[in-house]
Amino acid sequence: MAVASVCALSLGTPYVAPHRLAAAVLDGDGSLAGIVVTELRVPRLVLALIAGACLGAAGLVLQEALRNPLAVPEMLGVSSGAALGVAAPLVLTLSLPAAVQPLLAVGGAVLGGGLTLLAAGLGRSPSAVLLTGAAVAAALQAALLVLMVMADQLDLQLIYRYLLGSLSARTWDDVGGLWPWLLVAAPALVLCAPVLSVMRLGDEDAAALGVRAQRARLAALAIAVVLIAPVTAVCGPVAWVGFLAPHLARWFNPAAGAVRWLPWSAAWGAVVVTVADVPARLALAPVETPAGAWTALLGVPAGIALMRSGGRNRTARRGPADSVGSAAARPLPQGVRTVPGEAADEALRTGAAKSVLRDGTEEVR
């Protein structure tokens, strides 16, 4: 993060040497370099850090609540709904103040997430929520394409750049609009983290520990909406940060839980967006490319590699015979006798052995 921050503040036109950055920021240097650093590059860097942290934390909340490493804002209709709420007034030429844009993004995100939960039966099944969310996201993206067809050439360029996620031409006003939402989301995340650890056990075990999984899932989606919608209103949907950051947090500390993963996921999200914004600004200079294109280009293969390496590490730690050995070494309940050979295989196929282990009284026949 430190290296990417120095590169973001130093590189570009004009170039500012790293040893002059502190003077340019703290002393209010009135030169061209000082104005560029303090009024353009510093707010853009702060926005990249905040946006990445929000998206990384939201990705972990969704993945833990739905117990699925592929649960990301882009596949639940949240990001697409927020983008639709911001893009629609632009195409329909509705004159609205800039302060209303976060509210439109929140409304669109609530619409997308609400449609997902309603279609999935209010979140009763995590897998149903994910599959339904992918369908809702596709429908909202189709609505965005219809808006792009209706837009004129100038609006089309703005919408296209916005939908890819860009930090270009962002100022301190854009950064200041995020703080009220962060004041709401930060305490909610602190309260949500222990509940996420319980939900990883499954709905039945969570209910046994006093957590109502359905309500907790709704609350997790609400927190994700509060984190994602304001960022999407300012930067657009910066893709796949919510997918990559949680996997980085788990990969570096696989033995931890959701409570410890949450701050690290936010930190890695900030790193991902900050690193991606450097080539987005400089790779094709003087033309800027959207940061979301770089996060998608690099984030998806990196996330898949992290998932595969994490699965191999868990298998290596557990060992191929651990599950069989532990089952064989476990003492049988009183009143249960073992059966050899084909009879045992038949009992396992018919489910008789499973029912015996559940109540401990019946005999395997």
C-alpha cells in the first residue's frame, strides 16, 4: 500500500519526486506540482483507499453470510442496481443535485438486493440467493444496456466509463460525500463480524446457538448495500474487488475467522484498488483507462489461483485418510454392532448407518 501510494502521488505529469511529497502536501506548495498533488492526486488516492476498503469488507460479509466464496456484489444484483440508479437520471436528462446521487445508488442497490432475496424466498437458502442474484444482475445489466442505447454520444461515453469503474477527476467533494455512510457502516461491521463466524457453521447450528440465519442474512445484505452503494455512486462499480480481497485475507491467514478476516479484507481491498489505479492512470497516458477494467483483468485470475491454492493447502493439512481414519476410530454408540463387507456397504447406501449414528439406538440390519 505504501509503495502504490507513493507511485500514485509521484508519477504522472508533472512528476513529483518522492522526497518532495511531504512538503507539497503539508506546506501547501503553491507551484503547479503542489496544486496537482494536493487537489488531484491526494483526493484520488484517499478515494481509492476508502472505496477498496468498503468493497473488500462488503465482499467478505457476503461470502461469509452466504457461505460461498463466489458471492460477490457483482453476482447479487447490488452493484448493478446501484449503477442503474445513477445512470438512469443521466440518460433521462433529469436535473438532480450531486448530493442525491448516493441516495439513488442506495435505492438501486436495495432494489437489486431486494429482488434477489424475494426471488430466493427471503434468503432461506444461501445457494438459492447466489443463483437468483446472478439472474437479477443479468436483468439489471440488460436494463443498463437499454439505457445506453437511448443515450446520445456524449452521455454514452460518460456511462461507459462510469460502468467500468473510474477514479478520474475525483475531488475532495467526492471523498466528503462518503463519510456519513462510513459512520453508519463501521459500527454495523463491528457488530456483524461475530455473527458471521457463527453463520459459517450452517443454518441449523447457528439457530442452535441463538442466531436466526434468515434475519442475519438480510442484515448482512443491508450492510453490504450501505458499503457498496455510496462507492458505486462516486466511482462506479469497480469490479471484482469484493471477490479478490477476502481471498487474499484468507490465504495469508487461513486459520483465522471472520472477526480477524474482516479488517484484513478491507486492507487488501484498499491495496487492490490503489495498485490498479496506477496503471489505469499511466499505462496509456495521456488517456486514462478505467480502474475497474484493471481490477477485473487482474483480480479474477488471481482470485481463482488463490482459491485453488487454498483448497490444496487444506487438503494437505487434513490428509487424504483423515476423514476415513477419524470415522473408523470413533467409538460406536451403545447398542450398535458393526457389519462386515457387503452388508456394511449396503447399509451405507440405504442410509441405515446414518440413522443409527444419529439416534444411537437402532441396529444396523
